[in-house]
Amino acid sequence: MDNNHLLLHPPLALESTVLTHGLPRPQNLTLARDMQRVVRENGATPATVAVLDGEIRVGLTDAELERLAGLEDVRKISRRDFAAAIARKESGGTTVAGTMFAAHRAGIRVFATGGIGGVHEVETLDISADLQVLADTPMIVVCAGAKAILDLPATLEYLETMSVPVIGYGTDEFPAFYSRRSGLPVSARLDTPEEVVRFARAHWGLGMKSAVLVCQPLSEQEEIPQEKVKRAIQQARREARAQGVRGQALTPFLLGRLSELTGGESLRSNLALLLNNAKLGAKIAVALNLAEKQKAI
């Protein structure tokens, strides 16, 4: 993409584990294309991040999206996994942590995803690398909160410890991914893309190095009642323990079972929140680009 285009249509980073590990076929490719379309319709340039044949790619063509969506047994790439994938010339989808690492290296400041990883409710210590990368990578990250399968209070405590501001977009509560409310407070509420940009620039202007986490809830029509989600998650967790599922395999397993246990409702909500966040992310990218150009004048 030429520089003039990016000046007019700033880039928005998108992750790719939603294609490789998060959604079933053919919904994964349809969703990836829909997200790119929504980003363009709202004035930004989609920059889906992945690794193809050992090469970090920031911005996939449609043919590359189709290829990635069709691959089987590909690597799930967090920040620690890039060297292995490059050395072995492997392909894979990037997690939140992996996408932020590659996008930040490419100079991209805004990233939209579904939900961040966090602290799992398991007997052994299981904390997503997403949280550490949020603590040390200055980007605006748009999400629907942390994935509902996680320990949300513990995840918020970790973010507070690492000085990551958690913004409620149009809400005073931390969204619970599939549900609008968790009963947990955010550190600040903001209601427009311009307010988010002013907050982020003030945060970084103080010398802070952490991300600004912008959490947007689903609409009332798109959400799933929290009690229904909790029952399904508890059953999925019991099954994961019984089968010995852990590590990087745990989240895909839980999300897959959750879709089955809710009769596809969780999948529909997941698709909706990904598109909602892509739209908001694009608007924030445009607002940030405008603010930086006005400062330069």
C-alpha cells in the first residue's frame, strides 16, 4: 500500500487466529472479508497480521486470507512463537499478543479484536501473554472485554497492576464478551472516538508505554444472558479438565464447546462483536490520524 493512501486511510491491525483457530469454516473466511469491508467503509485500511511460509505479513491480500483460512494444523503465534515459525518457514495465525507485536513494529497504532486473553480459572497458573504485551506496547486496542471463559476479576486486577487503562466505550462496566455487563467497573468511560484519541495521547504523553484497552459491549439484541453463558462455560471447563486440555489448546476448546452448548448463540455473538469492534477501531484510527495531522500543521 502506498504512503499517500495510508495518510488518507490509516491502517487498522486485525488478528488472524480468528481465522485459524477461532471460527469454523466457512464462517472464518466470510468473517475476515466482512471485517475488512467494514474497516474500509469506515475510512481505514485493514491490516490483517499473520505468518505465511515463515514471513511476517502485515496486511493480507484476499487470496492470502483465503489460503490462511483453509490451512489445517497451523501454528498459533503469540509473541514468543515468531522465531520458531520463521526458522521453520511455517504459517500461522497471530494472537492478540502476536498481532500487537508485529503491528507495532510496522508503525500501526490501533488494533481491533474480539476479546483479549487473560487469567484462566484453572488450578494451575495460566495467564495469557496478551496481558504482558498490553502492558508494554503503546497501542489502542479495541475489544469486547476479555473472553468470557476467563476469570474476569483476576484479569482486571492484572491489568491494573500493569498500569493498563481499561476504557468502557459508552459504558461504566467491563463487558463480559458475550454479555453487556460483568458487574466490574472500568477505569474510565469514554463515548466518542475523539475522546479515546485524546485519552491515549495524554496517556502516552506522560511517558506511559502501556496500551489503552477500549472495551465496547454488544447491543442488547446481540448479547447472551450472563447466567446462560456461565452455565455453558462451567460445563465446558469440566470437560476440559476431564480431557486434560490445557495451554494454547484450552481457549479454542472452550470456545468450540461453548458454541455447541449454546446452540450457536455464542458464535453469532462472536461474529457480531468482531464486526462492531472493527467498525469502532476504524473510526478511532481515522480520528487518531486526523489529530496527528492537525498537530503537525
